[in-house]
Amino acid sequence: MKRIFSGIQPTGEVHIGNYIGAIKQWVELTAEYDCIYCVVDYHAITIEYEISELRHKTLDTAIILMACGLSPDNCKLFVQSHVPEHTELAWIFNCVTPIGELERMTQFKDKSRQHRANINMGLMDYPVLQAADILIYKAGFVPVGEDQVQHIELSREVARKFNSRFGDIFPEPQAILSLAPRILGIDGSGKMSKSMNNYIGLLENGDIIWEKLRTAVTDVNRVRRKDPGNPELCNIYTIHRAFSKDEELIEIDKGCRNASIGCIDCKKILYRNMMEELSPIRERAESLKKDTDYVRDVLKNGAASCREMAKKTMDEVRAGLGIYYPV
């Protein structure tokens, strides 16, 4: 089977934007690909973070991934720092990656503006470690959003530069773009984000989710109940497209445009459909939180399996580099 790799930072509180844009697709891809998924804790330390919380957030993020449907039966799941070959390969890739390529990365520029007091080498080198994450397993495909395509292009270039000098070892990975709609925050401005406090948490209870939906921004041109709206301008309708059936979407679209359905009624339909999909996930997560030994075993076994793969790749890499390494 063709191999996929992707990772998620340990935020500890995954929101519906993460779920719609990435995790839901990850689960679907396990039916067609050999999938490797990773909680990328080393990527998380490139910005300021609470040291006391990182371990808990790492475990919580793994629990959410498993609750959404990722399991040892359909993929390999592990924590990045548990396979040290990732960082070893990243150092080697540093030696073939032009600094100019890293300086032009859009995400580095954005992060530098957001974290002016902590513009560190890890922030710039983020995409090199990402390339190592992918290529250590010779993954040919990476599911990403549009904001990560530039990083995948760099991974391809790193693979080409290494192969041309040291031997044909790595594939040039292809991006699998998410077809999910871009989810804005409930304030209607900017990407849904925990740091912006404009998110709906994947594991939040029904009352909290409804309160956030009830007050969420809709089509700003629809001031009164009788005003016709435009679903294409409404973030609530965008979220509908992820949770509601096609026939419902047609009726909501029509009802919004002719003002036969109000925004609150529209939100009630969305809430019902969200709860139908998210409640089982929340229940599975609560069950896993009571059995963290099982979660740790899954991560430990996933890391052991992935490390065996990574070691084989590194044997090839060291041989290609001409490094003395006792067998």
C-alpha cells in the first residue's frame, strides 16, 4: 500500500476546525493507505509553551485521535520524540537545505511576527524537521491544508538534493489537499484558533457548543429575520457542509436565500447534526481517559514499530553519507 505520514501538534484541545480539516480525512485515508500519524511534540517547543502541560497535552491529543477512529488496527500512532531518528535525519537534511529556502517560508514569516520575542532557529528549521518526519518513513503522500503545501514542496526539494548527492534513497512526497471547507472562528473573522478564543472544542459538552453556536456570527447582511441571506457568506453554512446531509444543505441554502428559515433555526439543525457525530467521539474519549495505560501502550508500540522502520532508513542514509557506523 502507498504510505502516508502526517502529524499534529499537542494542543490538548482539538477544535472542530482541526477535525474537519485534518483528522476526519486521516481516518478515511486509513482504508486506502498505509498510514503513520504522529503527535509532533518537538514541533510544539518552537514557540513559548507551558512546560508543566506538555506531557498531559501530548497524551490528550493522542486520546482525541484515537477517539476519532485512529487505532492500532488501521494505522501506526506514536509521539515524535519517542523516535529519535527524526531529529538525527533533520540534522543531516540541514546540511543540504539552503538557508534562503527557509527564509522565504510563509509560515516562518507569520510565526516570526507572532513571536517577535522568540524568533529561534527551531522556528526557521521547522520545515526541515517536518521533511525528516515524512521521509524517515519514505512516505509518498502527506495530507495537508493549503497553508502547509509550501513545506511539502521543500520536502520534495530536500529529497532531490540529498538523492542527487548521496544516492537514490528518498521519494519525493506529494501533498494530498484536504477538500474540507476552511472553517473560520465563531466570531467570523480569521481561522478558528484556540489562541484567538473563537473555537468550538471537539470534546466540549452540548450546552457549551450550543451557546457558542447560538452567538456565532452569520451573514452580516442579514440583520432581521425577514432579510434574505447568502449562505456562501455565512460561516455557519460552511460548518453545515461538514456535518449535514446533502438534502439538508439544499433546503438550508434555499431557506436562507428566501428568508423562510432564520439563523437560529439554521443553527439548531447544525447543532443536532454536530451532536450526532461528535457525541460518540466524546464518549470514546472519556472512556480512553479512564484507561490511559492502554493509550500509552498504543503509543509505545507505535513508536517501537516506527523506530524499526526509521533505523533501516538511517542505515541507508549513513551508508550514503560515508559515515563510519559499527554494525
